[in-house]
Amino acid sequence: DGGITQSPKYLFRKEGQNVTLSCEQNLNHDAMYWYRQDPGQGLRLIYYSQIVNDFQKGDIAEGYSVSREKKESFPLTVTSAQKIPTAFYLCASCIRLALGDTQYFGPGTRLTVL
Amino acid sequence: ILNVEQSPQSLHVQEGDSTNFTCSFPSSNFYALHWYRWETAKSPEALFVMTLNGDEKKKGRISATLNTKEGYSYLYIKGSQPEDSATYLCAPGEGSGGGADGLTFGKGTHLIIQP
């Protein structure tokens, strides 16, 4: 079955600790995205990637880093330098980087800051 | 970042009743509007993508309309069923069609269908 997987489902982070959220897709999609949902807020774009070895900052990129070494994978690292709140993270992919194309979402990772 | 408003924030509807809710967005530089359904403990699921003023899309008992000149979209559910309980997200995109500007998601309308 084609789809997007995210792991882990739950993640705990102490301030000052780097943690990495995994996102894998087997849909052969070129574009991939990371979103964050804070309580009572809409999804906000953290980073996106149009193609392997290329990625762009979204609206709330500070405190995060990404890589796109393989088409199927787009891991997100929460770095130690910033105060990142407890939030829900969604990864998505799209056949190409285009506003008129559907984005397909993974099941999400809940990151809790201790 | 677009200012996207969805109303109401939450809605309780009796099973069998029909309902609708609204997504408002700035009409300038509009390119596309997406609707997603997000059930608890599941991934958001795409419902519709609309690009043209006056577009109407339908999927079973759910339909949507788009007015790009005044900047709004309506989502309608006919004969609500318990499985329709979910948060409905709208996401307009602005720009020339490329993804550089991205989608901006509203906070969603949380729909609860009461048996």
C-alpha cells in the first residue's frame, strides 16, 4: 500500500536536546512538507522540499533543520537552540510542488517538551 | 501568510440533518483552495481542490462551492452521519501556481454528529 509513515508517534524532548522526526513516503512524490499544529491553531509550514537535496524554509523554520538525501525521506530535526513548544507535527507529500495538487498527509508525531 | 477564517469553530448536528460551514480568505492573488477532512487519530484526508470562480465539487453527500471574487468557500454535508464527525480544514493558496507560496490552513470547523 502506498502512503506516508511518520515515526515515532509520540516523542519527548528535554530543552537543549536535539530530536529527529522521521517521514517516509512510497508514493514517488517529488514534494514533501513539514507542518506544525499548536493547540487552537491551524497548520503552519515549517519546511518544504521540491526535490532531492533542495529544501526551503516555511513560515516557522527557526529552531528546525531538515535534509532530503533521498526522494522518499524528509526527516525533521528539532535543534537545541530554540524553545520549541509541545505541538503536533504532520508530514505531507505531493506529486509536485504546485498549489493545485493534493497534499497527502502522514499520521503525525506528537512532540512533548518536558 | 494569508488570513484564513473558518466558521463556526465547532458545530453539533443531529444525525440526518444537513449542515454547512464557511471558509473566508483574501481574494487577491488567489490560486487554489483545498478542503481536507481530519478524523481523530487519523491523517487529514483530501476532499476537494478548487481553482475556478464558481467551481462546485461533490463527493457523495459532501459538496463545496467557491467564490474567488468575494473570497469564500462553503462546504455542505447532506444527511449527516456519525462518520462525518471530524475537523474540516480549508487551505487557500496564493501565487502563480507554483508551490513557493504554499498553502495556508485555517483553524478548522470541528463537526460532531449526534445520533
